[in-house]
Amino acid sequence: MNRLSDTPTEIPDELYDMCGQARRVVVLTGAGMSAESGVPTFRDPIDGLWENFEPEQLVSVEGWRTDPGTVWAWHLWFAALISKCSPNPGHRALGRWARTWQRREAGTVEVITQNIDDLHERAGLIPISHLHGSITTFLCSQCGAKAQSVLSYPKEPSAHIMPPRCPVCGGYIRPAVTWFGEELPRKDIDAAVEAAMGCDLMLVVGTSGTVHPAAGLPRLAAGRGVPIIEINPRDTALTHDMDIVWRESAAVALPALVDGVLGDHE
Ligand code: NAD
Ligand code: ZN
């Protein structure tokens, strides 16, 4: 493994060569991708209203069953926070890379994200797979009807808010995210596995590699001899499988890499 250590934004020729030779790049993103936009990761200390809760309680089927008011209040708070954040230079760099390669017919850049925010979309790149769903979409937990109109953010975050009722069947409204204890959306899993099996380079950005099955995707690609590269300021559960480890943040590394690969600015 080639570990790029302490020199921020130092990009090895090897990585340029890999990107130059690739025709289908897949980028797997996790919570660290959006950290510099101001969206906290689950490993960041949670303070205020939620400090006594484990993330697993707030984003689990069990939590929803036993305490829907707390789970709903947390999701409203998180959705409101995301609505005030903007894509960071890392999101924008990936969008630029994908658009430029498409225009030049040089190859494809696809994103598989574990994030439930919409910051890739707002940077002009629609992920081929939203493995854990989306917190910007709401539906009925009983009949599945879409329920955007029932949503309103409280002025002040509150620790407990009961979810609104579905206008069709009276069931509770929930966000269209996948909680611990639920199956991942089939189409997103299928798209992610197909991409891992079809790519010729995989970048793994800002994920701790502890949430499965997403964490298994880099190994699928590596098993076919595809180079896998980690961009993350810290070691992760995936680090020792990597061909290259770049200890840099997403918003610094990705613009530097993409500018270098494209050879100019769009
Ligand atoms: P995680 O919280 O387990 O780990 C975050 C990873 O990001 C860590 O490895 C950390 O070192 C790294 N990181 C922190 N700052 C970074 C930066 N600036 N640049 C690059 N990397 C950085 O995240 P996970 O692996 O995605 O798993 C947690 C689950 O929580 C996911 O399923 C995800 O859906 C959900 N989640 C989503 C969001 C979001 O949508 N933005 C935020 C928090 C959690
Ligand atoms: Zn309903």
C-alpha cells in the first residue's frame, strides 16, 4: 500500500496515471464527504438535544417503533440542518469531473453514496445509488404515499415531536431513509454492486467502512484487480485493503485531484 502521509494535497503520479487510464470511475462516499459542508458525521460528538442518544437509536427501526417522537424530531432537525448547508468544493469537483468527461467522451464518473443528504445532487451529480435513502423525501410508513406537503421544520429544534399523519391512510409519515434493521432499497443495492463489478477505479471518500453492505463494495472491486483509493483524514476499517491511502479531507483532496486529472478548469 502506498500511504501518502503528511503532505497535504500531494498527489502521486501513480494516482494521476490510474485516473488517466480509467474509463469508469466509481466514487463511494460517506458522511465525511459532507463534513466540510457542516453536516456532522455520526462519529462527531453529538451535543445538545441528542447527546444522550446513540446514533443507532435515532436511526433504527427499533427506535422508530419504541419512540417515534424522538426519531422524528431528530430527523426534522437533521433535514433542517442539511437544507441550510451547501455542497463543498469536493462535491463540486466530482460534478465537474463527471460533466467534463461526459462532454469529452473520456469516460464516466459515478457516485454511490451512503449519505442521506442531497449535496451531490445540488452539485450537479445525481448518485447512481443512494444506499441509505434520502432525508429530503418523506412518505407514509403504512401505505407508502409520498408526503412532501406535510413537512414543516420547527423554528427551534425540539427533542420530541410526533410525526404527522398520512392524509391517505392516517399512518405516520417518515423520511425515506434506510434505518438499521431495514433492508436497503433493492435498486440501489443492484446499481451499487453492478458499478463495483464494472468500474476500473474506485475512490472511497469519507466513510468509516463500518456500515454494511456498503463497506463490502470496495472489496468487490479490489477482488477484480481494480485499484481502490481511500481519501480520509483518518484510518478506517477499509484502510488495509487500499492500494493508495490519501490522508486528506474531501474538500481539499478532490478539487486538487480533479483539476490535475482534467488539466484545466471547466
Ligand atoms: P461515519 O460517520 O461512520 O464516518 C465518517 C468518516 O468520514 C470517518 O472515517 C472520518 O474519518 C471521515 N471524515 C471526517 N471528516 C472528513 C472529511 N472532511 N473528509 C473526508 N473524510 C472525513 O460515516 P459513514 O461511514 O458514512 O457511516 C455512517 C452512516 O451514517 C451512513 O450510513 C450515512 O448514511 C449516515 N450519515 C449520513 C450523513 C449525511 O448524509 N451527510 C451524515 C452522518 C451520517
Ligand atoms: Zn398512508
